[in-house]
Amino acid sequence: MTERVPRHQQYLRVLAMGFSAFIFNTTEFVPVGILTDIAQSFDITTAKVGWMLTIYAWVVALFSLPLMLLTRKVERKTLLLCLFGVFSASHILSVVAWSFPVLVISRIGIALSHAIFWSIAAAIAIRVAPVGKKTFALSVLATGTSLAMVLGVPLGRLIGQWFGWRATFGVIGVIAFTMMIILARLLPALPSVSLGSLKSLSAVFKKPVLLGSYLFIFLIFTAHYTSYSYIEPFMHEVGQANSYFTTFLLLLFGGAGIVGSVIFGVWGEQHNTKLLVVSGVLLIICLLMLNAVALSQWGISSLIFVWGIVLMLVPVTMQVKVFNIDNDAFEVIMSMYSGIINLGIGAGALLGGKVIIHLGLTNVGYVASAIGFVSMLVLVTLLRKYPILR
């Protein structure tokens, strides 16, 4: 960017992108906290409502790359504002949804805007950030994601308990519309500098190190969401917790994510590989121990706190590695990265539902930890074979 603006305004722009990340991730994750309420509203099972998470995530995964390529020449500020328009309108449909299929359709509209947002968010944040603050910009986006867990999901759950789950989606829609107006005034014109094309896409697929990295991130998110997607019914039925303690755990999980983003901001570049490996191992341990500590308030609280920290560290530390593989195809790589994450989210939500039906809620953590173990085998293989990742 050649525009000369005060440094504090550049920071405000980065923070605005972080809050945008907060909004988009809140709406993706908030159904986790109101799963039972939605199920009761439409008189269906929580496992069936879990399909809403899967469909949302898989729409993002399927359309992230095609939509990124389709919009690669569109001026970025205009594109971002259009995304918020679709996002807000889709939330209105969520509020008035008269059946579960209509609710799913509204979520598809949100997911399509989500798909493009995460293809361009990191690049925009880096472009509007002060010089030399790339890691800071990425850390702010990560903090926005964790705040979605800290404030978005618990507050969405509380709003749903007090006023009904439809009010939760309504509030998100109003906040998104307000943010669209703020971004319209705050951001400068951002001509597209994307080099993304079908040619760059083919080049990406010729990099085994990148494909292996995608496999790792897919497996680790599948492991996480196999269990986390159903944490609310798990705590109710297995942990015998009341709704307020479950809300507290969701709040704690998100708060731990902020701790994780701070850790990344301090040590993310110097000790990237160590953070990634340790976080992956701790995640597996948390998933494995979930059922064992479910009835202990101190035990489950400690586990959730560690889980929240490492779940934040894994994707952002891996994102740095993926970014360094090929800077020239950044938007293509990040579009696929976002798509792979959501593919894992959808697979995890789907698998978790199947585990509940066939094996019971008590076994979701064990199945999830097994998948996590496989993901770490993939990671260790990548680190040994490709020095660029170390």
C-alpha cells in the first residue's frame, strides 16, 4: 500500500478485520451452544441438527477455492462489503426460518460469504497493517477467532436461552450490518493483487509438502470437531452439568483461545515448530481424557482450558508454515487452507453424530483422539522430510 495514513489508523483497520473474523466465526460456531434448543424447536434429534454444522462447513470447503478464483479481480473493499451484505441478509432468513430445511438454506448463504471472507481476510489484514507487522495482523485475526469462542458462543447461547435461538442469529445479523458500515468508512480502496489462477492452482497441487500440510490440518480439525461439536449434549448427559456450567465451559474454552493467541504472538515465529508439535500432542491428550474427567468440575475445566489454548495454536502456527511454502500464491493457498479446515469441521461433526448414534456420547473423545494421533504421525513425517517446515 502506498497510501500514507497515521499509524494508529492502520492499527484500527487491522482491529476491524479482527472483529470481522469474530463475527464470521461466531456464526459458524454458535450452533454448538444452542444445538439442543434448535433440535427441540423443530422436534428433531441433536445428531440431525449436527448436519447443519456439516453442511455449513462443507459448503465453505467446496466453494472457497472456486469463489476465490471467480472474484480474484474484484476490488477487495467492495468484495468485503458485498460479503457482509449477503451475510446479514442470510441471517434474516435464519430468524424467520419456518422449518429446519429453510434454516439450513439460510446457513448455506452465510457459508458462501464465509468461504470468500477467509480467502481474502488474511491478505487484507496484512496489507492494511503497519510495515513489519505481518505476524501481528495474523495474530489479531486469530484473536478474533478465539473471541468468537470467548464471547460469541457463550453470549449466543445466553441470548438463545433468554429470548430463543432465533434472537441469537438476529443479533449477529444486526452486528454484521453495523460492521459493514464501519468498514465502508474505515478501509481504503484495495485493488486486487491476487495472482490466483488455475495455473497457480495446478502448481499448488504439485507441491507434496503443501498437500501433506493440508492433510494434517484436515485430520486435526476432524479430530477436534468429532468431539467439540457435541460438547453441549456431552456435558448435559455424560458430565451431568447444568446449562450454566456448560456455558461457563464454552466461555473458558474461548478465553483459553485468547491465551493461545498471545502465546503465538510472543513465540509464534521463533518457536513455531515446537509450539505446533506440543500443541498437537496436548490436543490428543485432552480428547483422550475427556470422558474420564467429565464428572469432575475442576478436571473438565482444566482440560477445556488446555484444549482451548492448543486448538488456537495449531492452525495459526501451521498457517505460518503454509504461507512460507509459496508467497506468490498466497490467496490460493489460504483459500484452500480455509476450505480444508472446514472440510475437517464438517467431517468431524458428521463423524461425531455417527459415533453418538452407534457408540454413544461417551466414546466421542476416544474416536477423536485416535484421529488426532494419525494427524500427528502425518506431521512428524512432514517435519522429517521437508526442512522448509521446520
